[in-house]
Amino acid sequence: MIYIAAMDVTKYMNKYRECVRNLWNVYFLNQDSPQDIWDIADQFDQVCTILFSIFILNQGGCIDYRKSCVTDKNPNPLFVLHVYPSPETGVPIKINREVNPSGYWDHPVDTILTPDVDLRFIDYFDFNLLGIRDFEFYRVRILDAPNELDIIGRDALIKTDHAIVKLQPENNYRKGGHYVAS
């Protein structure tokens, strides 16, 4: 098996974030259009999915992958995108109170350590879907947290400036349905 090293795509993620933030805040928001704002938001999400493939996934040859839509009730993480909290002393994190995602990000665990967790990218997150957006958070799925078993499988939010993102092709990790270092 050929091992492909993980590629740091944080700078591409930042470019994508800036691009879609500008698109939404300047061009999609407050359009002089008879269209419903929710329809406009759905169209924007479709544009984001295409741009995400161009800016991020295609960089690592992951052309068969697509990020979930913002409106998906239980979105799938992109297993090829690992989110690593930056400081090893721990960073703030907002964890969903339920395993099946709800709108509440108030789980009692509010700090996460780098070596203790396996986070996979789902999408960018903003609390305000119909106003000015900053896309300040990565929405992630917690796949492993040996010191906090209760949070495994939950979605969480981590500020983009508190993490780096690496693209790692799946064939280096998949063994029996679980992801492990090879």
C-alpha cells in the first residue's frame, strides 16, 4: 500500500472561508429579489458545495467527495479532513448536547486537547443563517476522545483560528470501518 502524507489545507480553508463569506455578505444577502431568503440561502449552499470541492477537496485529489449541505438534519463528516486543535494546552469547544444533532451547543465539556481527540470536518458554521455571516467555526464530528467517552459521535464547534485542517486520503486509515493510523 502506498502511504500518502497528510496535506495541511488550512490556508485553502481560509481562502474558501473568505470567498464564501464575501459572496454571502455582499452578493447573496439583501438581494433585490422577489425570491424567498431561505431559497436564496439554499442556492448559496449549493454554490458553497461546488466551491468547497474546487478549493479544498480537489487539492488532494478527493474528487469523489462532497461536503454536506447546511440544511442536512444529520450531516456526514468528510473523513478525509482532520481538524486538529492548535494549542496542546486545550482550546474552547462547543459540543452538541445530543448525539443526534440539535441546536444546542451546551455540553459540559468545553475544552478539548489535541492528543485526546479525533475531529472530522463537516462544514463551516455560523449561528445566523440569514444575516451577516462570518463562518467563525468549524463544525466537526468527534470520532474519538479517549478521556471523554460521552462526547464520541457528537457534533461540535471549534473556532477556525484555534485549529488546523489536514487532508488525509481515506485509504491510509480505513480498517474494518474504523479509522486508525497505519
